[in-house]
Amino acid sequence: MSQNVTTAAKVVNESIEEEGSILKQPKAVWAVFFASIIAFMGLGLVDPILPAIANQLDASPSEVTLLFTSYNAVMAIAMLVTGTISSKLGMKGTLLSGIVIIALFAGLGGVSNDIWTLVGLRGGWGFGNALFVATALTAIVTLATGGNAKAIILYEAAIGLGISVGPLLGGWLGAMSWRGPFLGVATLMVIAFIGLSILMPKANVKKSTKQKVSLLDPFRAMKHRSLMVLGITAALYNFGFFTLLAYAPFVLGLDEHGLGFVFLGWGLLLAITSVFMAPKLQQWFGTVKSMCMMLILFGLLLLAMGIWTSTQWLVITAVILSGALLGNNNTLITTAVMNATTVERSTASAAYSFLRFIGAAIAPFLAGKLSELFNSSIPFIVGGVFVFISVLVVWSNHAHVKHVDEVEAGH
């Protein structure tokens, strides 16, 4: 079995490395790709201004981190209905609806005057993002040529590029006003709407939306042990991911420009590794083993941040280096989910996303509260512990997820 996996993994990796083949995609794929870059800029744009929002709106760290909690909590619940909405509106209609909602709530956030209004508006933003993100992954996987591996790499590359460029732009806009990044997201979403409207033909996506989708489908999908295991793993992993993303800006001691450059480095490593390094790891070690290695290293990095929180250069270095681990793991776990079951991809994505965003919703607020109750080191240590638990979940259920490598070998 291992010989077959290795041989097939080589074939997959060689096809990924053929630059011409991965770039030969329908224009609808590139339309979604570039819209995804702009959509994921929204996450990075806001990150450098978290301390500024706390100062100017007289909010505590735990209140400011609710901007991530409300965003991710609404996303988690909304993921359960994205399949039903997509089946009625079609992929293009759902993507455009998501973009309109993001633009609306981001724009309203830019003119709000208190933290609780902003937290509520971020929830609305999260609903729009749920429609867009779940459908974008399905659209790219469905429409791309060359199999799941290339499609997922394109999607992760879009995420990485958006997240890496976003903080730089957010730091620049945020240095003028904390409102700048919110209004910047709204403007970019208008551009994404125009681009997607023109470049993505509706006829190209109707075939994939004919099948009726029930609201219960994601819950039925969770009966598959492999999908449930990967979803719980991602929820635990996201405790570490969003602790770093939402809380690290408060301990770095940098201004908006400084935070922008740190998270630019983080995002660049995330983008590069998701495209170029993750396929190599799959070839050498397989998806599941590679994922566990990345999670262990990320957990250790969070513990180091917790132990040496007051050492600025170390925390900055750890944040940037974590981008490499997160980029690899995002591609690996997304690949595993897409190959975990025979469930419709959009349904599998909805079920998985619901589970992982639960962790992403709890982690930011928990990190802020832990810092207020104890000290600034505890959030990173707790985040690291959750990441280590995610590794235990994978290994204790290895028999239920090991087949993802064999499925990947079959493409």
C-alpha cells in the first residue's frame, strides 16, 4: 500500500510542478481566484489596527477580540446553509451575494462609533464571508482542470496572497485611521464584484447546482467518522491559529505599520509553503503524517511565544515563522477533507467549516479573557495545548483517516 501511495504521490507532485498545467485554467477559475485574494485581504487588513481600535474606542483586549469571535461564530452557523443557498442561486449568484454583504457590513463598520456596533457588524461580515468562502472552494475544485490537488493549491494560494498583502495595506490605511481598513475592504469588494460579474459566465456553473441540497445534509455528512475527525482536528488547531492572529498584535508592541510588515512576512510564508512545500511533504510523508508534523511544530512555537512573551524579537520571529507551518497545514488538511468521504464536496466543505469555525470563534475571546485574568503568556500556552490535543485526535483515529492518502493517490 505504501509503495502505491508513494508512486502516486510522485505523479501528483510532478503534475503540480508542471507550471503550464496548473496555469491552464478556465477564466472562471481565475475570476474566483482573484476575487478570493480580495476577500481574504479583509482578514489581514483588520489585524494591524486591533490595538488602535482598543485605544480609540476604549475597549479591552477581550472586547476587541470579539471582532473575530462574532465573525467566526456567524461563519460557523452560516456554513450549514451555504449549500442550500448555492443550490438556489448557483455558484456565481452565491459568490456575488457574499461579496455584496461583505462590502455592506465592512462599509458600515467603517462609520460606526462604538465597539459593540462594530462587533455586530463583523457578524454580518462573517455571513457574507461564509457564502463566499464555502462557494469559492467548491467553485475552484469543481471548475479547475487537473484534479483536486491543483485546485486546492490554487485556492490556498489565493488565501495566502490575500492574507499577506492585506496587513501591509491595512497598516498603511490604519496609520491614517482605524476606519480606513474597513472602508478599504468595502472598496475592494466592489472591485471583486465587478470582476466576477464580467469574468465568470453563469453558464459554466449551473451543472454543479442542479442537485437539491437539504439543510440536514451537513449534519448527515458529520456521521462520516473521517470528516468528523478532521473537523474536530481543525477546530482545535484553530484555537492556536486565531489566538496568534487575534491576540499577538497586543503583545508585539508595534504600531500599525510595524504590525503590517510582521503579518506581511507571516502571510508570504503562508502563501509560498501552501503552494510549493505542502505538495513535497505529501510526496515524502503522506498527508496525515505531514499534517501531524506541522501541528506539533506549531504547538511548540506557541509554547515558545508563551514562555518568552516579553522578548519582542522572538515573538515577531515566531509569528512570521508560524506562517510556514500554517500554510502547509491549511493545504494538507483541506486536501484531506476533500478526499475524506464520497459526500458532495460542497456539503463536506460546509460540515467541515462549521466544525473548524467553532474553534475559531471561541479562541479569540478566550485569549483576551485569559490575558485579563492571568497574564499575556497564558493565551499562547493554552493555544499550544489545544493544538497538541488536535494531534492526539488525529493519531487516535488514524484508522479512520489514513485512507485520504490512498484517495489522493488515485487522482
